[in-house]
Amino acid sequence: MSNTKSSNQIFTIAERLEHGTFSVAESKSLAGVSNTKFYNDAKRGLIKIYKRGNSSFTRGPDLKIYMGFVDCPEQRGRKKKLFEVVE
């Protein structure tokens, strides 16, 4: 038996929230917010959206903060930006 992981390894959502990425559609679904709210929150700097080619994604650790799984003083009341918006 080999100790290497197979190329079709399935990661749990918890593992992806810790170290992985999520598509924007997955992020909105997990956070339970609408398309408009998600993009407005991104514009306000509450969640960072990254681009990879034509795809947009969020990092798992950022999504954990956005969803409130991590106590982040900057997130309380959602009045302060977590990320700078670069235009």
C-alpha cells in the first residue's frame, strides 16, 4: 500500500474552509446570502474575491471570517473593512 494521496482526493468543507478555496457560487450558498448582498459586501471590503483566469473565488479562511465562524474584532458590526478594495 502506498502512503501517497490519490489525485481524486475529496476534501471536506471544514478542510477547504481551513486551507482551500470556494467558487463565488459556493461561497454565497454557504454564507446563505444573495448575489447582491455578497457583491455589495465584497465592495465594502467584508469578503475578498480573487480572480484566476475567468474564474472568481474566495479563500476558505476569509470565508470563515465572513460567515462569523472566527471571532474577528474587525468584523463585529460589519462596520470596518477587512480587506482594502483595489480598483
